[in-house]
Amino acid sequence: MGPFLLAFYYTCYMLSNIVSPSVTWKYKTQMTYAPILYAINYFTGFILLYVESTFLKYVITGFGALLGGFGAAILWTSMGGFLHLLCEKNGLQSSKGRFFGIFNGIYCVQSITGAFITTFGLGYFENNVYFVLVTMIAILSAVFCQFFIADLQQNQE
């Protein structure tokens, strides 16, 4: 199931990246909906723990991967556009590279930290606890984006 999930998730992400620049929602809306799609994706992992049918497991996994791939595509596209627009609106055009570098540095540190926590911490609790935790983190991310991300595109919709 694992190789299928990875292959399908990244295929959905790749194909969604082709169409994600045409999504015309505001950046704030995109950054709010992407974690909701992630939460649904993670929740499908929780559901898999209680499903017996192999076929149904693949269908649920495919559905979650489809939503997760699309969520990742709109999140990364909107994050790049948001940083670009933020620099443009504040007269920091010459510092864009530095800000993208800082963002990617923070992202890489959290990826490494998350990998260590997942590698060494998963043995201390059940899989259902893991899926509930990541689902809750995704929901909290959506709430954070809704209330704390500046609406730079106030005149657009």
C-alpha cells in the first residue's frame, strides 16, 4: 500500500501543479483550503485502520492522495505568489531571493525535525493517535491561515 500511496500522491501533485496556477482564489483562501484538504487526506489514513477490504483501502487511499496532491499544489503555488506579492507591495523586490531562501530554510529544518520525530516517536503510540494528531495539526493550520495571513489581494476575487 505504501508504494502505491507515494506514487499516486506525487502523480496527483505533479498533475495538479500544471493546473494550480490557474486557480484564481485569493492566496489567503488557497492557504486556508490546502490544510483542509490535507486534513481530509490524513483522516483517510485513520479510516484505513478500520477497513478490511483491500480494494476499499486502495479507493480510500487514492481519494486521500488525490486531495492531498491537489492541496500541496495549490499551497506551494500560492505560497510562492504570496511571498512575491508581499515583497512587491513592500518595496522589497531586491530581497525576494533572501526571503524565499529563509522560507525554504525554515521548511527544510521542520522537514528534518518532523522526520526525526516520526522515525523515533511513532513507536511510542498507536497509528490511530498519529493520524488524529496530524489531522488536528492540519485543521489548526487552516485556522491559523484564516486568521493570521494578511489579505494582500483585497481588490481581487
